[in-house]
Amino acid sequence: GADTLRFTLATGTTLGQDQRFQMEKIDGVRNFSNKIWNAARFVLMNLEDYPKGEEELDLSTLSLADRYILSRLQRLTAEGEGMIKRYDLGGFANQLYDVIWNEYCDWYIEMAKPALRLEGAARQTTQTVLVIVLRQLMALLHPYMPFITEEIWQALPHRGETLMLAAWPLPDAQLVNEKAEAEMGLIMNLTRAIRNIRAEAGVDPGRKVEAIFLAAADQRKILAENSLYLQTLAGLSKMDVQDSDAAKPGKAMTAVVEGVEIYLPLAGMVDLELELKRLQKEQVTLEEERNRLTGKLANEQFVAKAPPAVVEKERKKLAALETDYAKVCARLAELAE
């Protein structure tokens, strides 16, 4: 419909350049519209006992997932304000697409489901965050897709007669939370790694598996406090979190994420030759990235001209990469024995 066409044209716009119209892009945005509609239906289906009147968000009861999505929403709102002032409508449209599809729909809604099955404060807090975030996302998306956003906004608890006349959202600095974003980033990356291992091993998606994590103290704390997310999203029957110096499990499929070692002892389901090939492939990828960063930091012009913060960030990336590379090499040596 009209919303799909408008958003397609907006996302294909780059400042100072013409665009080529392609029907494939229309199909992609139609899927995006369906994604938004299904997310809204899910939220509305879980608001039967939602309290009427003034919404109250108790920051002390927020889960990691709540803090994460609220922080990402504030960043999106702040960035959007600047991009619109610069007339970068295409850039902001693409950011909206990414946050709505990848972060709100694919991650936050899935993480919210266990809390919605509970009663009391946890359920009510999750309901409130789902509503606040979806309502604000609809307001930000409204200039691009006015019809679907108005329909959803009207169905949600709201103040005012129409979204078209509602005030433009403003970011709330107190909800920006770098720590929550970093911690949730770790949970997401671990989940992706486990899903990749399961897929490569040919493990049935519905089958629960055990996972063992070897991690430093600060990371063990994050994993222990948020084990439900990993168990739910990665399909784990049990997870055992141990010190990074603990004895490594026997032959199992593995991955290294941000220094955390993952072991899936899939007895009877692991093809050791396949695991060796996978680790060798990961070793090559890490080596290529390590060489790229080493070359970049060896470039005197880059070190001299780039902001110190950027140089330091690249050095930290290289240090983390060296750690992951060493662990993959060690694991290859173990499996080759």
C-alpha cells in the first residue's frame, strides 16, 4: 500500500544521489509492515490486565532486556532528531528499520515472553515497556508510514486524539544505559554463536542441549543473572558457568565470544571432522581480521591523524582478537590429539 511505497522510496534515498526503483524492495518493506503488525498484535494480546490511567515505569524493577531496549530507543530518538534536521531522511528510515525489526521484534519481544507468563510486578513492568517502546517507535515511524502507525497507536494506550497531532518524541537521558547495552550485546552474541553451532551440527531446532561456559568473573556474573535469556533463546536444557581457568570439557563443539568459551557437549551428534573444519574456518577469519587491524595500527599516518579514542578502540579490538585467536588455536590442538 501507500505506506510500503513511501518507506521504500525513503530508505532508497541517499543524499545527493538518484535511486533505482526495484519491486524487490517493495516486497521487503511489505514484509517489514507485516512484522510491525504482528508485533503490535502480540503486544495488544498481552494487555488484558494492563492498568488503566497514568503509566508508571519503576526503574528499579527493569530487567536487563528492559534497560537495553529503552536505552536503544533513546539513542534512536536522539540520532533521528539530528538526521531529520540534516534532511537525512533515508538514513533515519534505515535506522528505524533496523531497530524495529532486529532489536524490538527479533530480540526484545522474544525476551519478554517469559516475563509475560509470570504474575505481579515483572509482568506489569514488561507490559509497560512493550507499550512505551512500541508507541514511541510508531511516533518516529509515522512520517514515513502514517496509516499503519496511526492504526497501531490508536489501539495502544495513549493520550490525545491522533498520532498525527502528537508531540514529536524526545530522548530521555536517564534511560541511556551503556552497561545494559554491552551486557545484552554479550548475551546476543553468545546466543548467535550457539545457534550457529547447533545449525552446523545439524541439531534439531526443538532439541534442548547442554552448554558449558568458561568465563572471567565479571562475565560469569552477567551469565548467571541472565541465564533465562540464554536458555530460552539458545534452546538450552542446562548451562554450567565456570571459571575461565577451569578444565576444558572433552571433545565438543566450541566457539569463543568476547573472551567467553562456549562448549556444547553434543554426545552422539558431533561430527568431529566437521568441528575441525569449522574451527579452521574461524581461525582463518580471525587471522585475517587480526592482520587487518595490525596493519592499520602499524600505519603511522592513521595513528597520527585519527582521534586518540579511535586508535585506542582499535587497539582494544586487536587485543580481544588475539585472545580469541589463541583460544581457537588451542582448541584445534586439543581436537587434533
